Amino acid sequence: MEKKVIVARIEVLKGKEKDFLAIVPALIEGTRNEEGNLIYTLYQNPFNESEFIFYEEYKDQDAIRKHGSNAHFQDFAKNVQPLLAKEMDIQTF
């Protein structure tokens, strides 16, 4: 198995944390139902509530590609833009 891990660091504008948390349930539910998804978890920094990390595991690179083309991901990517304090830091391992 060619498991792949993604760590996506997100910092939202101060005061926009609730707005961010309102748009992530559809992304999380949709992603967890994807065939190639193994783990999809969101963490909020307990010391800075504007910082979040998505920890993601997929069975292979093809599963990551499919994830990026799904409607729930595309909707999130569009809706999160005005909430961001800076560009997302996305790393794949």
C-alpha cells in the first residue's frame, strides 16, 4: 500500500473561527466517505484559536487526486478564501 499523508495548516482571520467551523462539516463528512480516504481529522490550536490543522491519510496518490476534484472539496476551497489570514500551508508526505 502506498499510503499518503497530507498536513494542511490553516490560519483564519481573527473573529472568523466560527465561520470557518461552519463550513468544515460538509468537507469532513464528504471526505470521510471517499473510497480512498483512511483518516480525515481537524484540529484547532488550543493556544491560538485561529489556527487549524487538517490531518489526512489516503490509500494512494490517486485517492488524493480524486479528493481534490470532489464537489465538497471544491465548495470548501471557494468558501474558505475570504476567511483566510494567509495562504494555506499544505504538505504531502
